[in-house]
Amino acid sequence: MNNEHRPYTLIAELTYRCPLRCPYCSNPSDFAGRGDEIDTDTWLRVFQEAEALGVVQLNLTGGEPLLRDDLEQLVEGAGKLELYTNLITSGIPLTFERLSRLRTLGLDSVQVSIQSSGPSVSDRIAGAPSFNRKLDAMQWVTSLALPLTMNAVLHRENISDVEALIALAERVSADRLELANTQYLGWALKNRVALLPTREQIERARTVAIEAKMRLRGKMEVLFITPDYYSEYPKSCMEGWGRRFIVVNPEGLALPCHLAHTIPGLHFEQVMQSRLADIWHHSAGFNRFRGEDWLPDPCRTCERRALDFGGCRCQAFHVVGDAGMTDPICSLAPGHGHIESARAQANRTTEIPVLFDYRTGRGCSSR
């Protein structure tokens, strides 16, 4: 057991189901054929085991967690354990009455996603009418004095909207605004040509966000997350593989990150068969990329090796085909040419309308 690796956050993916079809969704493409979701009692046991491991924060997410009929029981159980519980939601299908119940049962904060600052673009990106209902949800959150994070996933279709998104966050009295550029994995990788902005678009948006951050200091936190594809060095994915986060997906797999189970050759245990502590400390999947001993060249001798731990393992696999290689985002990585090619393609397609592959229950549909 390595005491250096203590989890602080449990990400509970309660369901793959969702009323929206966002083209950057992290749901599996074949989610309709996946197994049954974890039942209430198992989730409550997982929360207890996570708290015993040292977890202090619980993120309830999905899919759309509001589609779980037992969400109230899960929030109440987390509250009894004194876990700081954050609901990450599209805001659909939420009602004021249900949110009030969740607050009474112990919900601590809410994050609502929005796709753009106006209904036309927002609804097109989401693949369903949803904008006005999201506004209602955010207003309910603040009326109940719950901390509100407004989250906007940025990409080519909405990145020019950053100034208006900031104004919207101010209008709904958000405590925190996340301008989080798309992570190109899952459905986002499938839609990369349609979603990846140019460097010029990124820089304009960053300038607007920095100015807002200074202007709103002490009133609203503004966070701008640069897309990996325009970074010189990779980020420390999830603060390092198996160091601070546990993800449990709807089927019960305990994972170091959302898409770790998509990497061939890695074995991850289900919480129905194993205790969370045993998985955290002894799982071959969790231990495979922990620390620095596994690092390839050029990471092995890089002065940043204890900062980014080689970057994202899922990105290395899905872009380069080998999870044991340096994240191709790194300018020093052998596979960095894949990223340069994607950036060049983004510049070539600025004036060409590109269709999304939307997530559906049976696969994808272009629009």
C-alpha cells in the first residue's frame, strides 16, 4: 500500500442515460447495449468505502444523474457521511421541488452545463431543445442559496461566444464559470474535425476570459481551460493516474479516469465483487501507470515528469495507439505529429461547414 496515493474525490457516474446528444459526450458509443446500472445499496456502500479511504468530495454525474429515481437516497446517504456532494447536471429534467428536496437531504452544490449563450446555437449543439430549461435550473439553484457553477464546453461552434457566456453567468449569479475547452476523447475525438478551434480563436477567447477573471475577482471565479491540442506540454491528467481520483461508472467498474477501461490490456475490477480499498491499493489497472517508474522516453529524464506524469494515458492510446507512450500533446513526444496534423486541419476547415455525429441509443447520426 502506497500512502502517497490517497483519493480525495469520487466521481460517481450514475447512468449513461441522458436527454441530450452533445457531440463531445464521454458516453460509450454503444451505451444502449451496456449492462444494468449499479443499484442503490451498492452505491451507498461505495460511498461508505470511499469515505473510509479518505475521499471528501463526491461528484454525482452521468449521463444525466437526475434520471436516477434514487438520487434522493444517494444524496441523503452521502450527506450522512459528510461528503461534500456536487450534482453535475444538464438541468433536465429538474424541477424546483426536486432540487429543494435534494438540498434538504444534503446536496452542497450544483454544476449546470450550457452549450452556448442563446437558445438557437445551444439547442443545436445539445441536439435537443434545452436552453430555456437550463436557465430555469440555474435560477432555482441560486434561489436556494446553493453554490452554482456554470460549465460551458468550448469548441469551434461556440468559442466566439465567450464574452456572452460570461455575461450570462453574471446574469444568473453563478459563483463559478468553467470555460472548459473540449477534451478530444470519446465522441469528441469522433467529432474532432467539427469541434477543434484554431489557435487564433483560442487566443481571442483566452484574452476575453482573463479580462473577465480580473474584473470579477471576488465576485465570480472564472476558469479558462486551454485545450490540450494547443499546449506545449500535457496536463497532469486527473492529477496523475490513480493518485487523487476514483471514477466508478454505471456498470460498477472502478477506474482512475473516465475512459481508462477503453485501453486494451488493462484490467479493472467491479465494485460489486471487490472492496474499493482493495481496488485502490492493489488493482493492476490502477497501479499500471502510477508514479514515475513506468515512464517512457523522453519523459523518463524530463524535469516535468513529477508534474504531468507523462500526460493522459487515454489520449496516448486513442491518438497514437499505445497507452505507454508519452501523451502526443507534448511537443517532445514521438507522436506529436498527430496533433500538429489535427491543428493544421482545423485551420483548413474554418470556412467549411462540418456535420456533427450525435450520440444516439443505437450509434451516431449526422446533422
